[in-house]
Amino acid sequence: MPTIDLDPDLYDRIETHCEEGETVEDFIEELVSMYESEGRFLQEGYSE
């Protein structure tokens, strides 16, 4: 499996968005899944 190196500051920023018990890897996987299913990232509560 490939490894991605993240800047420590970015890693810390991502950690602040993780829910309790969620890893950074879980969070990134969820983001990628959202992007794949929606084709873009949507901001909650935002509509065009």
C-alpha cells in the first residue's frame, strides 16, 4: 500500500476535524469517498 507523507502542520489541522476515536486515515478515506460519490466537496448548509 502506498504511503503519503503529510506536513506535520497539515496533519495537526486534520486531527482537529476528526471525531472521537476517528483516525486521520479514516477521515481522509471519508473525504475521498465523498469526493468520488459527489464529484466535488460540498459544504454543509451551502447551496448554489
